[in-house]
Amino acid sequence: MQIKVNGEIKIINDNITLKEFLEGLENLPRVFVVELNRKIINKNDYQTTKLKENDSLEIVHFCAGG
């Protein structure tokens, strides 16, 4: 199935949870927030949140600097 991740189309397996998808990513920041279809998902819900065709994910991490 197809989803959009940070503006890029990705092809993923059907019936995958958000947690499973994130575990498969490389270079994931240590601290990040996930927005699914414009709604922030609580980290406790990653394991029960199933991704669906045409979902839109934004993975946002924080930077500090001066």
C-alpha cells in the first residue's frame, strides 16, 4: 500500500502498525513526534495504530541551537 511520509510517497506492507513502520526506519532521531493525517499520535498508541492506504505521516524532530 502507499502512504506519504514527510512529503515522500512510500510503499509499505498492508496491515502494519505505526510502531512496526517506525522500527523499520533508519536514522530516526532519538526524540520525535509523529503526526498522522494532521493529528499528533501519542507514543503509547503507536503499537495499536494501523496505517492505511493514502495515510499521511509527518515525523518531526526538534533541534536546538543559537
